[in-house]
Amino acid sequence: MRTVTFGMNISIDGYCDHTIFDPTEELYDYFTGMMDDVDLLFYGRVMYELMFPYWADVAKSKSGTAGENRFAERLTAIDKVVISRSLDSVDENTRIIRNNPAEELLKLKQQPGKKISLDSVSLLPELIAAGLIDEFHLVVHPIIVGKGRPLLDAGSLQEKLKLKLVDTMVFKSGCVAHHYLKQ
């Protein structure tokens, strides 16, 4: 069975709005390296629209830094699934699933392949409750913002999820990457 990983940048106070972070080349290299073991990205609509077409444009134009360009090329090359009831069209290596994200992710998890990378805060509680997420990669940025989108809304989990810390990495920027496995 394939492994499902969830990765997210968060502030010290638990917010994950991507507009508040200023990733370094080191962080782009970290996330690009994580994608070496991934052959499917599983997005909610909001995250998909945040990431694309922006990164697809960077990959085509090579308009970013060296780290951004490598990240963009790797990200856009991977097949994607986006959960959406409203999207009409997506990139060529992306397909839309209209409902039942947990059921669809379970089917994908049972297929042969590399890891599946989940990137959706809105789907997180449902997919945690379904027991479908095996690994968590949280990069904590040294910033307190006091507002924005929290990683999880209060009361969104019926029961707590116990994790085991298996690795940490400290970056020159002060960011700390935490890698957890579901217990």
C-alpha cells in the first residue's frame, strides 16, 4: 500500500497562510527533495489554485531562482488529483474528483506507485479521521503572525492523533522541519 504524506509550512503559532512566508533556496531544495519519492499530488481546490498556474508558469519561463525553478519543474511534472465541485478545467496531468475525497484517496493508496503527497488544509480533518495519512512534514517558520488560516480549526478532530517524531532538520533561516509518522 502506498504512503500518504502531508506537508505544510506553518508559523510558530500554527497558521499556514502561504503569503506570510519567505522561503529560502534551502527550503525549496528540501521540498524538491521530498518529491523524489512522490508520484501523485492530492490537492483541494484552494491549494491547487494557489499553486497553479503560478508554478507551471515558473517551470516554463525559468523566471525564479535556481531553487524555485527546480521546485517548479518537479512539481509540475508530477500527476495531480484535485478535489473540487467548481473547477471546470485543470492542467494536462491533473484530474478532477468531484466528491468523496477519503474514498478516492483510499483507492489511490491501494494502487501501486510511490508516495502520495497531500496538500490540503480543508481536507485534513476528514482524511485524518479516515486514517489515511501516514506521515506529516511540518516546516515551522520563526514567525508569529496571530491571524490567518490555522492548520486545524478548533474542534475539527473527533479524537487526537498521536504521532512519532522521526527526524528534524534546522535550516540557516531558523525554520525547523519536523517529520512525524502516525503511531
